[in-house]
Amino acid sequence: MKSTTQILDTPLARQVRGSAVVESLAAVPSWPHSPTHPGDIAAAVAAQRLSEFELQFDADERTLWCHFDYTARPCYSPAVLEQTQHIQRLVRSLAAHDGTTEPSLRFVVMGSRSPGVWNLGGDLELFASLIRSGDRAALARYAHTCCELTFTNATVFDLPVVTVALVQGDALGGGFEAALSFNLIVAERNARFGLPEVLFNLFPGMGAYTFLSRRIAPGLAERMILGGEVYSAERLYEMGVVDVLAPEGEGVEAFYNYIGRGGRRHQTLTAIRQARRIANPITFDEMTRIADLWVDAALKLSDTDLRKMVRLAAAQDRRRARIAPVA
């Protein structure tokens, strides 16, 4: 069961509290240090109390299932960012081993409990507020935090863990950027992807260029970034952006079929991830330098651009209202 406890005291949380956009964030308890037995791992996962995610552990396949379970707008709010960091620390603890035995954790899968939505991107209302106040430092903290999260998704602390985005709905803006950072993208046919930042005269600066240009030709990546088009999962599969295309409602089964039961393909997938990093290395410095360009561009947006940004945030709120469960 999800629960909300004390307010986090981190740079990002302090930034958000100061902006009066979000007043509190959920804190979560610690976990046992480096559990290795499946029962211990399952207990450590069950002990987590997160307001924005639902966690489950598949002991047979040594897979941690993480599902967005938004309490507010289905985007990367500061609360979602904070708790994603927590999950990544959890993964590091659960997967730590000396390399002489079978990994205690093979896969981390990120899905969503919101029907038709995976993640709609950055916190646009927060962006508009910080831009209007000229708070470059706060914008940079948000952007660098996103870079840290996506870089970790891609590299997984150099552990033998494969990260998987299971996209069963819309992944737009920063949501698409985040999906691109996973080692494997499994998408159902009803999923849609897009980078709408160009609509308010901005560009996606927290990983889109870095990850997309390593999956497809850089020129095509730039065309996607500048076009603002929404793409179907099938089209992105044909382009090589999506790795596994599944019928609607069958994404989980498609994931298990792809990896093979009993970790049959885990070693191969881990080696491919390592080979990809050798052939097309990603550096955190590259990502943060691009993010700083994004911050500079954001601070130059006009009032007209900001009004478009806020209208898009309102559309995200309406989307949330449509998918929210009835009390």
C-alpha cells in the first residue's frame, strides 16, 4: 500500500517547496543491506512505501517490476523524480554481488498503472513558474537530476542488470526521453511517443538527443526532435527505436517471451548492453552540457511560449482527471 510520510530535505525538494508548486514530497524508509536470497529481496521490496510507484518482485525471474502510480499529474514531478532516485538506490542495493554467483536481480521493468499513459514528460507548470522568476539554478537542478536518472537507467551502476521500459500508453516529452534511456523498450501497439517541446519553442534537453541519436541516425533524430510529431509504437519499431512490439494488452507476456524463462537471455542482453556502451559511449558530461543549453533556451522563452506551456500542463491535468479512479 502506498503511503506518504515526512517531507524530503534535498536540493530538489527545497527548490520545489520554494516555488509553491508542490508543497511536500514522500519520504521512504531504508531497506536491508544487499539482500541476496529471493525471499529477502521480496521482503525488501515489500517494505517500500512510495506514493508515486507500485513495486513488485518476481522471484522466479529475478525481476523488479516498477509501475508509475501517480497521485497527481502523470509527469516527472519532483515527487516522481525523488522516488525514482530511491528506486535506483534500491536496485543498486539489491543487485550488489561479488560476481561469482548468479545475479540476485536480472531485470528492472518500468510500467504504468495509469490507463493509456506511461509518462507525459516534464513538470511544465513548474518550468513556467521557474522561468518567469528567472530561477536558473532551480531549472538546472531539475534538469541535472533528470540527466542523473536517465544516465543511471542506461548504465545501471555497471551492474549485470537490464533495464526495461514497458510502454502501454503515451510517452511524451520527458516521458519519451526517459523511455529511450532504458536498455530495452517493449511497447504495445496502442502506445504513442512524441517530443512536443518545439510547440512552445523549446527542445527536449534531458537525454533525447543523446539516446535517440544512438538508436537511429543523428539526422533522423534531429528531424524527430524538430518535427514535434507523435509516433505510433509500430512506426518506431520499424525505425529501430522500439525493441519489442506487442499486441495491446500483451506487453508483459511479450517481455517474458523475449527474455526467455529462467534468465535464458539475460547474459546475452547484458553483454549487448555493454557492447553498445563501448561502441556508442554515453557520458554524464555530454548530457549535462546539453541540459545546460536547455536551461539557457528555456529562460529566453516569451510570454506566448510560456502560455502554450501552461496550456499543455492543463491538458495533462485533464488527462489525469479522465484516468483517475472514482472514489
